[in-house]
Amino acid sequence: MSRWNTFWNTFWNQASAFLFLCCLCLGVAVLAGSASALFLWALDWATRTREAHPALIWGLPLAGGAVGWVYLKWGQSVEAGNNLLIDEMHDPRRLVPLRMAPLILVSTVVSHLFGASVGREGTAIQMGGSLADQLSRFFKLPAATRRLVLMAGVSAGFAAVFGTPLAGAVFALEVLAGPTHRMRWWALPGCLLAAFAAEHVGSGWGVQHTVYAAGALPPLSAWMLACVALAGGVFGLTGRLFALSAHAVTARIQQWIVVAPWRPVIGGALITALVVWGQADRYIGLGIPVIVQAFEQPLAPWDFAAKGVMTVLSLGFGFKGGEVTPLFYIGATLGNALAPVLDQPLGLMAALGFVAVFAGATNTPLACTLMAMELFGWSIGAFAFVACGVSYFFSGHTAIYKAQRHVRRAWLRPGLRNRPSGPPGPS
């Protein structure tokens, strides 16, 4: 009888813990999915308003200065953004402040309203992580369980914004692992649950995602894969150049302009001059229309470089937002430019560039391969796997996220084999 009682108590405790973790992940999905829906609605409003009133670009310096001042007064604890979340997922120490969510939402919308070249993934991930961590505060979760909740928040935010739950779930694992680091596969079920639920929550709020058409795919052949691998190398080098440029420009500007609010003021004036007198309005905001065109018609071969310059300047001078959608723009237009050079289909090369530049800049080839299949169809999987893998190799493990850990493989450093990487438990 005692054995039966022991078995039943153990089973009940394990089942209760599993159900509790599932409820936590679903709670994270509701919070992140709803916040992302609100953010996408506000972002759509900001984009339409800016396009209807081009003169708003003149307000970019003032708007940037206002956001910089707000972050100086109330946002210094969360200014690290995605890097703060990655650090906390690695070593949970202190709760992510709730203020991160409203600050990054409003500041990103302001950036897009007045014409900065930034993305949206950083905002969704930061909102998801910040809101998820409030559950850790409420339930007083141990460090290991809190790590899972943060990873679920990142997955949910990514999935809700891009409509790619599989990629969102793996992205949280892969971006935390970084180059040559061990993946925490035990967190995958919770991340999958949060990602799929958040995507459904966003759909329930009426969120609609842009449809990209890669077109008919050619049959697999050795020559075809060789061309894809060659393009993947170019995509990886481009992702590496973007990450290095963003870090270098940001560091140099912080060194030159000591007072933080003045950075977006000066940068906003420079970007305004480029848009007004340099006819660079094509390279501000998300650039979704240009990305769609990259799948359908030949574009100017310098579009990817111009977008890269505008994005590096916007982020370097302190405008808030993400890097991923600009990386999609850079990749799709670069693939568009490479298609005639390699004599390959325009839609296919744009699709591969779309995900492979992102893979190289973030060290997430698996997530980007899954994203390609979710966005363009499962038949593109083999092409995407080669392009993203080669891009990851050629990027040299350089990433836009400084908080990613760079360590050698376990067989080169035996001590790593004993590092804890198991599922949540008491701490």
C-alpha cells in the first residue's frame, strides 16, 4: 500500500507541475499575443499616417530626442532590450521590469511614425519577455522555471508578429544557445505551446500577416544547390557586415555624443536630410512594399546596401525598434540582385535571401529554415537549409545580439559536459 501511495503522490506531483507549466505558457501566449496585436495595429496606423503625410519626416529629430530623454529618465534599466532578455535567460537574477513593454511599444511606433529605418521583432520579443516575467513575480517562480517562462515569452512574441510559430519556438532556443553553445531542447514543448497559442491569439484579434510568394521552385540538382550555396555565402557575409557595422557605429556614436538624448536628435537630422535631399524615402520604415516587389520584379541592385546604411544609422543613433524586418528587406533585395547573376528564379533567390541574411546576422539557421518553410511552403526546405547553413558558416558567428555566449564545443572543453542544462526544477 505504501508503494502505491508513493507512486500516486509522485505521479500527482509530476502531473500537477506539468499542468502548471502548461498554464504558465498559455498565460504567456495570451499576454504576448494580445500585446503584439496591439503593437501591429499601432504600427500599421503609424505607417499609413507617415505615408499620407511625408512632412512628418521633419519631426524625426525632435521625436527621437523626446524618446531618448524618456529612456534617460525612466528606461535605463531596460535600454539593453533583447540583450537584457538573453542575459536573464542565461543567468536569471533579477526580474525584467514591466516598464520595458510600454516603453518599447511607444518608442517603436514613434520611430516608424516619423520615418526611422527600424524593424518590429525587437519590440515584440521585449514585450513578450517583459510581460512573461511578470508571471514569475506573481508566482515567485524559481530561476529554472523563470528561464522557461522567458523563453516562452520570446517564442510567443516572435510567432505573433511574424505568424511563424515553429520558427518562433526554435528561435528562442537557438538565439539563447548562440554559436557553438548547447541547445536547451527541454524547453521546446513549452515554447511550441506558447508560440502556437500566441499566433492564434493574434489571429483572434484580427492580425493579418503579409503574404510573400516565392513562385514555382526548380527541381533539385547539384548545380542548383551549388548556386544556392554560393548565394548563401554572400548572404552570410552580408549579415556579418551588418552586425559589425551596427556595433561599430553604435559604439562610435556613444563615444562622440555623450548625452544620450542628443544622439537621436543629430541622427534624426542626418536621416531627414538623406530622405528629403537624397530621395531615400524608399529606405525608411519597414519597407514591406519593397520586400513584396523583390519577389515579383527586378529592383535596383543597390537597394540592399542603401537599406543597410539607413538601418545602421537609425539604430546607431538610438532609435528604438528591431533589426529583423530590415534584414528581411536587405536579404530579399540582395537575392533579387543575385538572381540574374546566378541565372536563378527571382522569387526563389529573394525568399532565400529573406531568411538567410537573418540567419547569418542572428546565428539561428534552424529557426530561419523553418521560417522559410512556414512562409514560402515546405518544398523550399532543402534550398533554405543549404542557404541558411552556409550563411551561418560565413557569418563567422558574428551576431546583432551581443549577449549571445561564444564558447567552444564540449569535446574541445570537457568541463562543459558537466554544465547543467536540464529542465526546470527546484533552485
